Amino acid sequence: MVSCGMPQDDCARALGMSTPTLVKRFPEEVANGVAGKRAEVIGLLYKSARAGYVSAQRKLEG
């Protein structure tokens, strides 16, 4: 949830815990969630570009 841009308070509430508990129990996900998801999306975009999808190629160029 954090990796998709959801605020920590909302993530904690959705999981039924406080924000400090979320940060304590999931420090890696909270710290690196957005960067990890962005890397995954860029990897998929690159794979599509290599497969010949012109829109993916243009997105990577821009």
C-alpha cells in the first residue's frame, strides 16, 4: 500500500494498527516501498520496449 503512494496513517488504519507499529513491523517496506515499486514498473516498461512496443519505447525516451 505504501508502495502505491498511500499515506502511512491510512495503511496502518487499513491493517488495524497504529502508524508507529506499522513502521516498527514493516520498516523495509515503509522505507523502500515506493522505490521498489518504481523499479518494478520501469523494468516492465523496459521489457515491453525490448519486445517492440513503440509506446513503451517512447515512454522510456521521454
